Amino acid sequence: LMLLVQPLNFLGFVYREIKQSLVDMEKMFELLFVGREIDDSPSARTLEVRDAAIEFKDVDFGYEGNRQILHKVSFRVEPGTKVAIVGPSGAGKSTISRILFRFYDVNAGRVTIDGQDIRDVTQASLRAAIGIVPQDTVLFNDTIRYNIAYGRPGASDAEIEEAARLASIDTFIERLPDGFDTIVGERGLKLSGGEKQRVAIARTILKGPQILLFDEATSALDSKTEKEIQASLSEVSQNRTTLVIAHRLSTVVDADEILVLDGGRIVERGTHTHLLEMQGQYAEMWARQQEAATYQEKLEQALT
Ligand code: ATP
């Protein structure tokens, strides 16, 4: 009987391994090709990034049928500056990031990078120019080193460690049982949302793109984690054209311009100080979040 059971056990093991690898691959494809129904146009050229200026000009967009999600959205992100998009849930913030990464094409208006319409360039060159830190980062069932190196296959250990340091996740990694060789992911050590996002930031630092798209996680973070993510984000966005989709206003205080989106329309825009002076929707959101932050800090203090 043992002769029969052992190979079956082995087959079971092989089956589970293959199944898990397929799950990994599926996740990777989801990550890379979410909603990708768009093909390169036959005359598509390589995107030539010079200063990395982004422009949305009168963009109208709807996912399907006649429900329009974005209405005449126009803004510019000047080279090396940071623009943040804030607004209530469902306003269309993440839709803007999906359009920039060209998961979808606009219905009207246009999106350009250094004057080149993103519909006229190859998707490979567009996506090579943009580093995304998504809301929910996919980790592979592999070492943390591999997960960071994924940003630039072939990176040296020294480069990986430097990226981890800049993303302020190095101390956390050094405390793990096997350091950079610790297996993470579904079958390994599970990381918190904030830790995963810092792995994504380290990946992006390694990739070194000229444009950065940061989709902040909606999930609440404790104030320490939030500060750490904040620090690594400002590190990675230095001298890069950055678009931040923000859920917490503390993330956007230093942005060169903040766009307040509501119902798919930009209803207010300006710097943090300017928007507070306007005493409109942004000022109201700020007051509410300040209250919530004070309450959270008190709660954290009481619990420690
Ligand atoms: P949140 O702060 O909750 O993440 P958001 O401002 O990022 O919200 P979006 O995710 O851009 O909002 O969604 C804007 C609108 O588009 C919502 O009404 C949403 O239901 C709709 N929507 C988003 N994704 C799709 C999709 N794949 N197909 C159809 N409608 C969608």
C-alpha cells in the first residue's frame, strides 16, 4: 500500500505546487492586464519621455453604456511635480489612474505625455515609463528579495537592499527570521497592507520610472505606518512627475496642486493652503479628517 500512497502523495504535492504557480501567474496577469481590451494601433510608436509632463485635456469617460464617469477633466502635471486627486468614494479618482495607464481609452478629449497622445504609443513603452504603486500589491510566494527585484529583474543584492532602505522597509526585513530570504505571500509570511505597499514602493524605486502613479490604499493605517509610507513616498517621488490618488489628506499637503473630484468633475483645485482658504469642500474634508486623526491617535495611545 505504501508503494501506492507515496507516489500519490507526491502527485498531490506536485498538483498543489502547480496550482499555486497558476494562482501566482493569474495574479500577475491581473496586475498587468486588468481590463486590457485595448490593442496598440498599427502605427503605434515608442513613447519618448523627455521631461515627463502629463496632460489630461477635456477628458470624458464612461466604462459602459451611457453612464458617464468623468466630465471634461483637464489638468497638467508639470515635470517633476506632484498632483494629488482627492474626493469622495466613487468620484472617479482611480478611473483617472486607469486611463493614464491605458487600461481604458477616453471617450472624448485626450491624454498626453510630453505632447504624445497615449493612444498613439505602444503600451509597452507607456507602461515602462510609469511606475505604479497600486492600492493592493500582489506578492509572489517567493522571497522578499525576489518580490522587490521584480521591479527590475537582474538587480544586484546591493541595489535591492538600497531600494528597501529608501522605502523604509529595511528595518522590518532585517528583523524577519531569514531577512531578505524570508518567503512571503499567501503561503509564506503574510504582510500587512502597509508593509506590502512599502514593498511596492521599493519595487518602483528599483524600476526607476520617470512617472509615478500612487494609488493610496483605502484601508485605514495606524499613524506610525502612515508616516512611514509617507516618508518612502516622498523619497520615491522626488524629481519624478507624480500623480497621487489619495484617500487621506495628510498625504497631499505638500502636493503642488490638489484636484478635488466630485461626481467625475473637478470642483476645486489649488494648493493645500489655497484650498483651506477657499473654505469649500476640501476645507470641510480636511476638518473632518483632522477630527478623525485626533480621535485615532488618542485611541492608539489608550491601547499602548
Ligand atoms: P474610491 O475612493 O472608493 O476608490 P474612486 O473615486 O477611485 O473611489 P472609481 O473607482 O474611479 O472611484 O469609480 C468611479 C465610478 O466608476 C464608480 O461609480 C464605480 O462604480 C464606477 N466603476 C469603477 N470601475 C468600474 C468598472 N470596471 N466597470 C464599471 N464601472 C466602474
